[in-house]
Amino acid sequence: MNAERLWLHYNFLPATKPTSGSRPALPPYVLLSEMLETCRSLAEVEATLARGERTAGMMLFAVDGKDESFAVYERDRATYRQRQAENGWLAGTNNPAGATAGEGDAYVTASRRRYERLAQLLPRAKASGQAGDVSGAFVRPLADPEVEGRGTGSGTVYANVACPSAGVLWYTFGGYPAASRGNWQRVAWPWQ
């Protein structure tokens, strides 16, 4: 979050294309820091995403607290696209929207399956719960055994829920898997 009421969150996203090698490439976490230091709006975030190349892919969740606009951006090493909202919510697992697994690509297959399950659960959660109730509607879908990564080699190590219209941000890190066993904490929404 920054003083301009811009909230950004970065998730790993596999890159599908190599860098061109024609210009320097920055790591996604450096890009995230740059955007928090220099951007005041989603338009400025998009302009920053359009510049340069990155060493890896990224999924960027963005909320502008001034007008409650929001977006999820998928960025490969040199290009980006904005994910469209589905029924008033945006969510992501570690795969590009619409990605189909190549032969033998178990990671993308599992991630896509998790996202599809989350897409089934979130509309029900939105209809049944209060955004401020961390033990309730919006956390349960993340802890669902078909959504949460629970593998021995990889899995959900952190999770968060943000609802700008209610001024709510919940985050957990620690405990494995994090969504079902982590210690959920409410983070102060600084622009209320």
C-alpha cells in the first residue's frame, strides 16, 4: 500500500516466453517496489507494466482506494494483459486465465483446477458472508481442499483477502498450508 491509496499484491506466475535480450530485465519484486513508490492510479500501474522486460512472470492484484477500482494483471516477461472481473470479484491461482496445460504439465493442470473450484465457491461466499468476517465467507473458499495447494513439494504458503468497498484486508503467512492452518490477521486499511 502507498500514500496514494494504491494497494498492490504480487503472485508468482510462470513465464511462457523468454526475454528478448534487447534491454535489461527486472525481477517482479523490483517492479512491485517501483510501482508502489511511483504510481498513483491503475493507469500509471498499466503504463509501468507496459515498459521494459521482467525476469519472470507475475500476477499483480491492484486496488485504487480513491475510487475502489480494481484489476488483476497477468504479466509475462515482456507483455501484460488485464484479467476481467467475474461477477464483481477477481481471484487468481498461479496460472494465466484460460491457460491450458501442455502435455505432461501437471502444475498448470492442478492450478487451473484450483481456480475453477474457487470460481464455483466465490459467488456463494459473496452472497452469504460479511467481508469483515475473516473466519467466514471469504476465507473458507481459500481453505477448501480442492483450492488450497497442499502438496509436499509446493503449496499455499500465504493467502489474503481484500475487499476495498468494506475497507477490509486479511492476510496469513505461517502454518502450512496457510489458508487452512495459518494465523489470519486483519491489516489496517490506511485510507479509511
